[in-house]
Amino acid sequence: MRRFLPLIIGVFLLGGCLSPGVDSVGEEDLTDGVNLTSNEEELIAGCEELATGKAFGLCPPEFEVSNFKAGDRAEFPILLHNGSDSDITVALLARLTQDTRPGYYPSPSSVVDWITSKEVDVPARSNKVARVVLEVPKGIDNLPSRWEFRIFAKDITQTAFIQTAYQVRILVSETRRSD
């Protein structure tokens, strides 16, 4: 068993590097140049206090997409905080989860293809707003009425054996949440 340990570890590390679902889109669509709505500005303003003093952080911890059906497009901001002394590059990826909030179902596995994001360069000791886009093609008829997935942020500049990963819970529903 011990002789297979390096092989097993290598497979796990390689698997993390080959995650699907990240496409390149225009810089103006996904970073600070984006015009935020007043609600998004409030959200991001509240996040800056949460990130203070941390080496790395994501905010908000949860984002709700309401009134969403197949054929729709939703965009949402995620604040990336880099409190370290080094510049970093972060990849934002969709991640499936079985650990959903009560009343929500796991997302369809195709969600990794429905997310558009990009790698984001975050200078040392700064915050950067990244824009993530969820676009479900028309004709998808097996969507649950309430489903959940995560946006996983991976610092791709880390070279250490153990890497820290952060995620944001995304709640999607056909109607506004009542709880």
C-alpha cells in the first residue's frame, strides 16, 4: 500500500488541475471595471470588513439567484481578498455538492459547463471583484425548482503540497426564497 501512496496523491493533485468549466471572457465583464448594482455594492462593502486581517478570503459566503429558469443568465460578483505579501492568481470553478441546504437539491452535473469565469490576478494586500456568470441553455427541462452548487476558488499560484480552497454557496430557485 505504501508504494502506491505517491501514485494516489499524484492522481488527486492532477485531478484538481484539470477541473472543467472555466472559460475566458472579456476582462471588462468579470473584474472591478464591472458596473455593480446598488445591492451588489452593499454586498461587496460588507465583505471588505469580513476579509480584513485574513490571508485570503471570499465573500459573500452565499449568493441567491432567484426567478431563474432554463434559458436565463445570471451574473454575480465575488470579492477576492488577498491579505498576503505576494500576488496571487485565482481560478473560479463550479463544484457539485451533495451537502445542500434543506429544501435544495444538488445541481445537475452540467453546471460545470454553464459557468463562465476566468482566472483573476489579485495583487498583494488588495481586494478584487470577480464576476461569475451562470447561463443555462434553453431546453434543459430536468432542473429542480431549487438547486445548489458551489463556486470554488483555487489559488493556482500555490505550489505547496497542501492547498487551501475556499468556496461560495450558490442557491438557485425558480422563485424567491421565503425562509
